[in-house]
Amino acid sequence: MKYLRTIPITALLGTALTGMFLFAAIFAPWIAPYGMSEVVGDMWEPSSAQFLLGTDNLGRDLLSRMIYGAQTTILIASLATLLAFTMGSVLGILAAVLGGWMDQVMSRGVDILMSIPTLIFALVVLSVMPSTMLVLILVMGILDSTRVYRISRAVAVDVNVQDFVEVARLRGEGNSWIVFREILPNALSPLVAELGLRFIFAVLFLSSLSFLGLGVQPPEADWGSMVRENRQGIVFGVPAALIPAGAIALLAISVNLVADWILRRTTDLKGGRGG
Amino acid sequence: MNLLVLKLIAQRIALGILLLFLVSILIFAGTQILPGDVAQSILGQGATDQALANLRREMGLDDPAVTRYFNWLGGILQGDMGTALSNNRDIASSLWGRAQNTLFLAFWTALVAVPLAIILGLVAVRYQNRWPDRAISGTTLTAISLPEFFVGYVLMYFFAVKLGWFPSVSTVYDGMPFADRMMAIALPAATLTLIILAHMMRMTRAAILNVMQSAYVETAELKGLGGLKIIWRHAFPNSVAPVVNVVMLNLAFLVVGVVVIEVIFVYPGLGQYLIDHVAKRDVPVVQAVGLIFAAVYIGLNMVADIVSILANPRLRHPK
Amino acid sequence: MADPLLEIRNLKIEVTIRPPGEKPHDITIVKGIDLDLARGKVLGLIGESGAGKSTIGLSPAGYGRGGVRITGGEVKVNGRDILQLSKGALRNVRGREVCYVAQSAAAAFNPAHRLMDQVIESTLFHGLASRSEAVARAVKLFRKLGLPDPENFGQRYPHQVSGGQLQRAMTAMALCPEPDLIIFDEPTTALDVTTQIEVLAAIKDAIQDTGVGALYITHDLAVVAQVSDEIMVLRNGELVEYGETRQIIEDPQEEYTKALVSVRSINHQAKAPEEAPILSVRNITAAYNKSADPVLKDISVELSPGQTLAVVGESGSGKSTLARVITGLLPPKVGQIDFAGRTLPRALKQRTKDDLRELQMIYQMADVAMNPRHTVGTIIGRPLEFYFGLKGKAKRERVNELLDKIEMGEGFIDRYPAELSGGQKQRVCIARALAAKPKLIICDEVTSALDPLVADGILKLLLKLQEIENVAYLFITHDLATVKAIADSIAVMYQGELVRYGPREQVLSPPFDDYTDLLLASVPQMRVGWLEEALANRRMASQGN
């Protein structure tokens, strides 16, 4: 209870909202009032008791589509983040511990990948590959793993030169003890905070691709593609496109609030250790 | 200017060129080695085998990849970017007008965003931990979470549709009067500014704060120097490199942001051009535009590093 | 007091701390201090870290570092209360009446400007002299402070001169506007001893010649005894003892002061070397990479079981590199290492588990030598498990035994390093080394990061454990006082070479080689007048040559 009170209100709010989005994504078929592609009214009907958020450009219930869209957005973004993280952090820590030519080869490769803006590189790849879910997850995951690689390698190099790791080496410990017992526990909190940021990035990135028409393809829909479908309405004064766009922003902000809190807690701990 | 500095700068430029070369290989390989057949995508699923074979020969697709790469690179170095598959037009000439439009948008955005961000960053430092600073930190957190199209459509909805102050679609054409052109880019430039502003402010704040907390600024305070004198003589010379770095990083960010913004406002720039041709699977155009974006990105990062080298007193005055 | 320069009355200083997971709160770090300083006199403020000495020292400049606030009392400089001044008036005091010399001149000089511009900056800013006059003053000061090529010294940038020279340049910067009071904040702490004595002498001369008053802040009583007229001993923000320098050094009244004065006076009987050495280092030459110049040149030393070999030298002497070579972290280019009757493989990876177990190491910074995410129980228990396969209850019992040996209770077993004091952390590191039942422990500057009294406790513990466990120590240090306290034999290193080596009494008795002579003569002694004698001896020696 005492611990709970030390959590800032913003972090609690972020956790609650993130939880709400997750809930909607997981239980979509049970809570959505209508089917995903069911045409139930006229195009761009305003919000009413029947359609809480109004209808979209084809007369489908926007709330229902938003709930199903949450599923697609969060699923693809999570899987891409997971891929980016597993690949990036394992390779990054390995590069730091092994050093030498392995480190050189991997780090220079990542440098080259990172010298192309992520979106541009994804567009180049998507010009020859079909935008299937698998391709999207692979492209986003691999491109994003370069960022995770950089940060985990940096954190691990930082920890690796500490005297306590030298103590373990002098004791004769193997690489697995050094990675899992000495380095990982000290690298974990910055990496967890990074996980949040990478997830936000994946959500925004996927949404941008879908908005550009190169991400999730119909009949599947995520929030980004819903912005695309309804964007013509803006010019006629119909704000339907702003709803999915706002949802993306809200999800990203909520996760950011949580990540920011974790990050600040970590630096506090570090500060306390110095004394 | 001494030899050491010249050598470092030459090294950095050589590295930039090497990177660009490697990136061109990557872009080329990315579009060639991955599954997917250009000839098939042009002619569609119904094409006969004979037609496909003819087209492949015509486009040189039967040559080995290395030959095709060097032909492509050699062409680009001479200003020949090939012809678009979708409409058979010369890519370089279509690019030029669009690149000018994109540069126009980026230039005016940078002209507003950079000074604004630096001034607000300084304000945050001046009122550190008080409300202006907190407000700036708070907005940054929000701003990095907002998708470009959210900001873009909100601005369009209110300022173009509801209030009617600006056009909602940023049409520009040759010979358009300057004032009209500025009106047309007002909303896209504002959106871009909002997107990079928060980032740039926060990074400027961090860079300057880092300098303001150094021991030599304390020394200056203990000499009794006034606030402005301290900032001008002691903080500024040491903040130039980090702040330029921040600006360059954000301009690089802007280059990418431009793609989405141009689509939102239907602005006829490079980004719009790229997206259209990705959808049409027009590989030569995607390669050419992708390489241009990457070159700008690499170039900006290179400028940032060169400024850091030039600003470092240890390098300018070696032992 | 005839002409009071500085009067401090009932000074109270607070700081806001923000512990993680708790509400920020204020703590008082200076609890009602009074002091007086007459024009041209020097007052030494001495205490351990956290005593509040720097905070008090900066109060005459009206300056609080890192959120430190003066919350009560008076600080009068030349009769005016600094705390009542407006910001503008305060700026007129700083750099004109009160100047400051920081511990790290390397950080305190702006890297972007030439030294001269920075040295004369406050003089010009306050309109105290024209540019040419100020430059002339600065050149005179450079000469007085013994800086090389005083005419052109100011044309250099901070990174182009050495640490000792920067420290003197900073003193020149403080003296240039001819202030009434200079605050010296640990000005020689970061320097090697042989440099420290020169800077100390330069500062003392400059103070005497210019008649400036000074507050001299340090943790080293022997240093402050050389330069100050009076000494104030502080602890936890409170006054312990305040008096004439001679009285504090020769006749301290308080227990705490007595302990500070008698620090490093451990009486250890040196043992004679035995026949079979446990460690013999033969003709070691080592470099950090293939093409680089060697950092160790043909080093040979021996160490008998249960004895202590002190390796002493200043920064860059190669003493820590020797430790890395012995542990196998840096395989030598030439030479071999015999340990416990066998020749050790050169590289760490080729060594057996027993090679590693019998040769343990303790580090300077205990904080970073322990994994902050492991408990004391894990830290000490891991070698027991790794080398002896101890598990569960047996392991826990043995850990508690070891905790007992280092004079810490069982209650510590589940604590994390962050919850321990500096001295306790170092004790846990000692226990971890002992857990492996080693024959040799390499101690790398193990007391340098600790306050003198805590360091004393660690040295005494190490000596006691040596008696019980019959373990040999290779003790690496820059501090000759520590060496005298615990060594059986001594190796003096200078720029990668062994300049003097032998049993303690022999190394410390004449005739000396030049470097050892300089080193021994540079270690401040806890008595008034040592600095003058040391300088006089040095001058005689150079005339003799």
C-alpha cells in the first residue's frame, strides 16, 4: 500500500489506460456492439445512442471497428516489438560480452542499417514485398532491432567494464553467469523502459504505414488504415478520421507515461547507489 | 585550421561517402534480391510467359545483379536515374520539380522551428524546474506520442475546414505567387514544426543544462560575472556543438516526417511521389527517391559531426 | 580582533534531498557554526566527507552548490552581511573581495578560452585594472607561482598544460583581482604527492606575499597544518574543535581530533623474508597493445607467505598494471610469474580453478566491485559455492563466520551494497576474497577512496586477518604513510620501472636514490613547519649537486 502511494498519478493513469486498451483488444468479439465489416447505417452518421462514435465512410459502426482495430494494431505492434527486442538485446549483449571481430561486424552492420531512415527503408522493402501481417512484423521488427541493439550493447558495455564483472571473470565464471547474473539484472530496468518506447514506436510506425496505404490491407483494418478510410470526411467537416488518430495518440501517451516512470525510477536507483 | 582538424574532417567525409555507397548497395539489394518480380508486377498476373521474358530482356533484368547495380549507380552519378516503369517518364526530370517543392516546405519549417526551439529550450533552462520548464517537458512527452496525421488532420479540421483560414489541400503550381505559396504550405509547415519542436526543445535544454552545470560555469559565477555574460562567454562557446547536433538530428527527422505530411495535405513533393510509386511497385523510382532521402539523412549527420570537430578546442589547439 | 575580514555567526545550511520512493525533505547539513578570520590569516577547515566543510567554505561567496540553502545566521565580509545583499551587490563581492580555487582546476577552467583571458577576466569585469595592467599582474603571478615561461604561459589552452600547472594557474586567477579572501577547496587533493608539495609551497608563498586571507578546506590534517594559522575541525556539520594550528596538532583536546592526528600511526613490526617465496615475478615487461611503449619494464619482485609487499608509485608508474599482469588480465610480453611453487599460465583463460582461487583481488572502489543487485550473502557466498560447492545452510553458516571475521554482524547477510557505508563495503569485499581461502590477495589502492579514520580501520583489519589466515598481500598504493604502516617489503615504481626494492627498513633508510628521496620528502608529516624543512632540504640538496 505504501509502495502504491509512491507511484505518481500520471503513471497510474497511464497504466489504467493501457490496461483498458489491452482489454478492448483481447475481448474485441465480446464487447464490440456490431461486426467488423457489417454495414449498419449511412455513411458518416454522427454519434448517437445507436452508434456511440458514429459510422464510417461505408456506414459501418466506428466504435466496433475501433475495438477490432485495437486488436490488429496492438497485436502487430507487440509482435514486432517482441521480435525487435529478442533479436536486438540478445545480439547487443552478446556483442558487448564477446567483443572483438564479432562485435565489429554486428555493430558496423547496424550502423549501415541505421543510416537509412526507418520509414524510407520500409517503403523500399514494401515496394517489392506484399504487405502481409508477417512481412510487416518482420520488417518492423528487424528495422527496430537495430535501435534495441545499440542501447543494449551500450548498457552492457557500461556494466561489462565495472569491477564486479572483472571480479567474476577473475573468479573463473563462465559467460552464462556473467550475462545472466552479473549484467542482465543491472541492464534490465533501462531495457524495460526502452521496451515501452519501442512499443510506442511500433504503434506509430505501423499506423503511418497503414495510413499511407502500405500497411494493413483491407478487409483487415487497424487504426492507421481507418484514418486513411475516413480522411476524405475531414474536408467535409466530418471528424471521423480524428477518432482512430486520437486513439493512437492516447495509447502512445499512456504507454509513454508508464515507460517514463520506470525510467525515472531507474535513474533514481542509480543516483542512490553512488552515495 | 590545422592539419589534425583537416584530417579528421576528411576522414568524416570519406566515411559519409562510404556509408552512402553501402546504403546504395543495400537499397539496390533490398529491391532486387527479395522475392517479387518487376516484370510480373508491370504486366499483371495474366501476362504470358513470352511477354514476361521480352520485358525482362528489355529492362536488362536477365543481367547478373552486380552488372545491373553498377549500371544503375553509374547512371545516378551522371544524373540519369532511369525511367519510371509506370509511365515511362524520365525520373530525374520528374524529381526535380518535386524536390524543389519539398525543399521549399522543409526550408520554411526549419526557419520557424529551429530558432523557436532554441529560444524555448533556453527558456526552459532559465526557469529550470519551474512551470515553463515543466510545461515544456510535459508537451514533449505528449508530442513524441502523437502521430503526424493526428496533428495534421486536427489542424486541417479546425483551421481549414471550420475556420477557413487556410486551404485544406496544399496545391502548388509553377508560377504561383509567393504569398499564395506560403498560404498553401502554412498548415503542413505548422504540422511539421509542432512535430519536431518538442524534440528539439528538450534536446536543446539537455545540451545547455549539461554545460550550465559544469564546473567552469560555477567558476564564472564565483567571479561575480552577470547572468548574460556567463551565458555568452562561458556557456555559449561550449554549447554550439551539442546544439548544432540537436538541430541536425531534428532536420534529419524532418526529412522523414515530410513523407507523411505531404500525403496528408496532398502536397506535390518528393514524399508524395515516393508513396505513389511504392503503391505502384515502380522500383526504379523507389530506389532513386530512397537514395536521395538516405543521402540527405547521411549528409545532415555528417555536418553535425564536422561542426563538433570544428568546435572542439582540444582539436583546434592540439598540445 | 583588530581587523576582522570574515565573521560568521550561527550559520545554518539546509539541503533538500529526494530519496527514491519518498517525499523530498530538508536536512540540515551545517548546524550553527561561528568563526572569525583576521585579514591576512589562514583558517583551515578540516573534516571527513559530509562534514559540511565545503558548504561553509563557500558561504562567504554567498554561494550554495546543488540546491544548498543558507537558512540562518550571519556571514560578514569586511563588515557587510553577505546574506542580506542584493544579487547585484553579491556579484560585486564575488571575484573582487572573495575568490575561489576549486579542487579540480581541469574542470574549473573553460576549455574554449585561453588561460590568460580567464585569469584576468574578473579583474577586467570589475574594472579593477586595465587590460595591460591585468596581464602584467597575471604574468607576475605566474612567475611567483613557479609556472614555466610566465610571459607566454597565458597563451595556452587549459588542455595544453598539466594538472599541477592548472592548479597554480587557478591560484593566479584567484589572486589576480587582489581580493581580501580566497577560498581554497581541496586544491591539492587530486595531485600526486611530489606535485602536491610544489603547489602547496606556491600557494603558501603567494598567501604570505600578498597578505590575502584564506579559508583552506581539506580532509588532510597534515596538509592543512602546513599552511594555516588556525584550524577548525568539523564533523557532521558541527564544530568539534577550533584553535591555533600548533595546539590542534600537538595538543588536541577532543577524542575525534586526537584520532585524526594519530591516524596512520599503526605500529607494525616488519617480518624478515622467508626462504621460499609464494609469489615471484620475474623480468616482466608488459604493454597494453602490441605497438605501444611498455608500461612495465623488466620488473622482478618476490613475496613471502603471510607477508606484505607494498608497491608504491604515483599515477603512471605502472603499479596497477603489475596487478593486471599477475592476475592474468594482461598477459605480459616477456617474463614469468611463479606462484605457490608453480609457474602460472600467462593469460587468465588458461589458468586452473585453483590458480584463480588462491589469488584474490580487492579493489579501490568497493561500490563498483560489488554487483548492486546482489545481497551481501550472494556476494560472499558465490566463491564458497563456486570453489567449494557449499550450498544452503552450510554456505549460510560460512558466510556468517566470514562476516564475523570482518567485524560485521549476521544482520548484514540480506542487505544490498547500497545500504552499506563505504568502510562496510570494503569489508565485504575483503570477506569475499577470504571466502576463497587464498594464499595471496592483491589490494589495489583499497583505502584511497576512504576517509582517514575508516581507512585506518580497514588497514588494522587487514593486518589482523593476515595474522590469522597467514595470507600474503600485494599492496598497491600511492600513499607512503600506508606503506610505512603495513609493509614488510617495499617496491618503489616510477614510469614503469622498479627504482628501489627491498625489506621495509632498508628501503626507507638512506642512502636513497633521487626518486625515492623526492617521494619520501614529499609526504606531508603531521607537524607544524614540515613544509619549510622539506623545501629547505630540497634546496640544500640541489645546491649540493
